[in-house]
Amino acid sequence: MSTPDSDGRQDDRAERARAGLKRANRALAFLSGSNRTLLRATDAETLLNDICRLATTTGGYRLAWVGQAEDTAEKWVRPIAQSGFAHDYLDHIRVTWGDDPLGQGPVGSAIRGNRPCLIRHMQADDHTAPWHAMAARYDLHSSLALPLQVDGRVFGTLTLYATQDDAFDTEELALLEEVSLDLAFGLDMLRLRRARDEAEAALRRQAHSDFVTGLGNRACLTDRLQAELDQGGQGHILFLDLDHFREINDSQGYLVGDLLLKAVAARLTAAVPRPEHLARIGGDEFTLLLPGADADAARAQAARLSRAMIAPFPLAEGMLSLRMKVGITAYPGGRAGPDEILADAGLASRQAHPATDMVQLYHPGMSAALNERMDLSQRLKTAMALGGLALHYQPKVDMRQGRLHSAEALLRWHDPALGHVGPDRFIPIAEERGLMPDLGLWVLQEACRQKALWKQAGLTFPGRLAVNVSASQFAMPDFFRLLPHIVEINGCAPQDFELEITESILLVGNHGVMDQVGHLRDLGFAFAIDDFGTGYSSLSYLTRLKAETLKIDISFVRNMLRSPEDHILIKTIIGMANSLGLATVAEGVETEHHVHELLRLGCHVAQGFHYGRAEPAEEFSRRWLRD
């Protein structure tokens, strides 16, 4: 038979059981809700605040907060997320994870020991003495601190408070510990995700950034320009080319070049309204995208950028001035994509020159001219490979007797579709496309072959056969070895040839080249300076080269009878040549009046239509050579 006392005890146990079940259900609901939150979480701050909110709303706890253990000498625990009715409790307390009194509570103990710490009766526990008054004020009777471990170390705790003493039973503790473990796992996943995102962002930045200047690169510009085109945008793009920048790298090294590029980028950035639209797309090439800008606005911006480059740049060895060429093109401009638009802008920049203030607006004729040059280049390569070239020979005549003095071998090209293509068209293409070394070697070989054939035929060729040699041939490292070899294997001698060089050879006229020229001269080759008066006209180089002949440029000779300036210039050249012991040859002699005046001035050898045009070998030999 039961007694009132036993009935009361049973009622108490039943009440405690119901309360425990209720707490367990709340803890289970908290666990379930926190797992759903973890699945949706995108950042740690939001996740922690959501977990604290769930702890107080779903879990029914008075206060929940997450503290981060600071790695400082004081070892403070800093609240980084919180929720609950007693949220300002944290404004009035200090907590550490050290061995001092403020670190002896549940939070500090959980962090140091990496295990949950339960305080069943806060007012009766000496470890929580520093917070008794504030806990009583906010009706906090029991607490549980759960360590949060991320990347192998405890970074803080999730701490829960209840309004009852001994509020956390064994089943609830197990569920709440699972919440903390899941939360720590979620934080770790967010950390890894953030690290992956940052790594991917770094890779994207690296893929779209120029590592020298920090500006966008070609890929970045292409993406932005394509986005503009996809959205139907219109505007202009500026192509900025630093003039002769490569010479700085070659002469002072890439470290100086990179420092200069950074300085250029800084100036350009300061002169544009939207620096993110500035990019470095090549060694010395920058671009600026101008969405919505018309041609006038683009020109104005180009002018601002040009002004920004006026002041010299300070370098370790002094000040350096840079000149910049700017090409401008509109987009979309009927182009299919960014590459074609950039090509137009780059083409325009290459057409910029001082007469246009180093700024050039693109027009379709530029592309037509480029296409023509590309077509001509390909046809020239085909002619070189398939025997479509020929040498013609123009006489040089001693005007005193009217007899053949010597001759010059001149390259001619007849294309099946284009017909005769003049040297003034294809020689610049060959220079531009790097074909001159091979073309020049072919001319030397063919001239040697023809000279040998005339010898074998018993024909007398007075003087030397002149062959043009370009500056790019002189720049070839093996040219000075190949030349004597080509002459020798064709059965000729160096004394059979005169090498005509232009004054542009002075660009590569370093001591090594000059020494090799001296070696060729010692072998028996003679040198003539072609088109004298149109280039550098350096007397010091003339004396060092020890050329035998100066050829007076055709432009002076043609005008000498009606231009006092040209007449004086020719007289000066002839006088200078005579004083240096050099012979002179006048090019472009077309009338008897030219002959008489040149003889009067002291020039004895002429080349021009008055005596004969350049002819194929057979016609030349029939007219000029004798047995």
C-alpha cells in the first residue's frame, strides 16, 4: 500500500522524467535544426549566429553564445555570436582561457581541456565566483561549455545557459555534444570551402592579372570586351604601344624594364577614370577600354595619356624619356569578336607617327593594306621557293668615254597573277617579314652563278658586279662566313664583287661588325655606300668602313638641274669623296644635261635610264659584254 510520502516521491520522479523528456526533445529539435542550418550555411558568422538563435528559440536555453579564444598574452575569449534573453550579460563579464580566475569557469576549462564542461549550480560553484552576481541578475543557474575544434585545434566554445539548477541531464548532454561536434565539422568545411574559394579566386586573379604591373592582362581585357559585345555595348578601345621599349630591356636588363613598366602603369592608372579598364596585354603594350565613349572622347583620353608620359622616368642611371603610340578603334565596328577589334587597334597604333601626334584612329583601309602586305609576303615566299625571282643587270657607265664601267645586279619579280612587282613594293615587305636574309643569300648565289657563266663563255666583264647587301644580312651571325663560301663554291673571287650597303648599316655598325667588314675587305671585296646623303652620313664611319665608292642618291640627281639645294649637295658629296679618295657614282642619270654637269663637278660614273635600264642577263651581255 502506498503512503502519501511514497506517492509524492513518485510524482516528483514522474515530473522530473517529463521535464527530462521535454529537455531531450528540445535538444533533439535543436540538433535537427542545427544540421539543417549547417547544410545551408555559406559563411561562418551567419552560421554561428543561426546556431545561437536556434539554441534559444528551439532548444529553450536562456542564453547561447560562441566565444573565440584569442591567441594573445591575456588569452581573452571574445564573443563572436550570441542570442537569448540575457544577451547583454556578455557586456558585463570578462572571460579568459588562461589559468587566472577568469579562466576557471566552464568556457576557459572547456578550451584548455578540449572537453565539455558542465556547471550544475552556478551560485554554488567556486569556479564561477567571478560571475555570480551577474548570473543571478540574469537568472542564469546552470551552464554548459562545449569546445569547438577546427583544423585540429580548439578555437572556442559554444556555451549554453539554463534558468534551472542541474538543467542538463545525461541524454541532453549527449545530444548537445553532438551539436557541437557537427558545428565544428561545419565550420571546418566552411574553412576548407573558403580556402578553396580563395585559391580559385587567386588563380582567377593570376589568370587575369599581369604579374609585373598588377593590371588586367589580355585574358581580362578579352573577357571584359566580350561582355561589352554580349550586352550590345558600343565604345572605343585604345591600344598603347611604348616606342622602342625593347631596347631598354636589351641594354639595361629585364629588371630595369619591369620597374619601368610598373612606373608606366602607375602613370596611366592615374590618368584614366576607371583603372579597372586598363590592361597590359604584351611586353610593351597596354590597352584602355572606353565603354560608351565616342571618337572625340577617345581622342581626348588618348591625349591625356600622352601628356602623362611627357615627364622623364627616373632610373638608377639617370632619367629616361618614353614615347607612346596610341591606336584607337571603335567597337563593335562590324568585327566578330575581341581579337579582331584588338587587331584593328594594334594596327592603328603602328600607323601613329609624330605628324598625327602619335595617335591614329583606325580606318578599314589599314586592314586592306595589311591584307595586301600579307598576300604579297606569301606570294614572295612562294616565288623564292619555286624560282619566281630573277636578277637583271644595269650598266654603270664611264661618262668620259661612254664605256661600260661595271654593273649592278638588281632583283626582279614577276608574279603569275600580279605581273611585275616592283622592288619598292616587295623589298619593304621582305624587310618587315624577316625575309631579307634568305632573299639576300639567293641574290648573292645567283649573281655568283651568272658571273661564273660569263667567265665560262669568255665574255669580258669590266670592273666589279655590284650586289646589294641589307642591314639585316649584316646582323646575321654567320653572314661573314657564308659570303666568301658562296663566292668560292661558284668559281668566283671576292675581287669580282662590290657590296653595296646603305647608311642604315650604321645601326648595326658596332665594333664586331666593323671588324668583319674589314676582314671582307682584306679578302678582296669592295664596298660602296648606296643612296648616300639620305641617311646618317657619318664621316667617322666612312673612314672606318674604308668604302671605295659613294653612290649619290637618285632623288638628288634628278633634281640637281632645277634645285639649287640639290646641286649644292651633290657638289659637296663629290668634293668630300674626292678629298677622301673615294669614287662617286651618280644614280638616276636620265639626260645628257645631267652627264655634262656631273662631269663638270668631278663625277665620272653614272647609272640611269640615259645609258640603259636593268636587263635580263642574256640581253645585258649581248649589248654590253664582248668576247
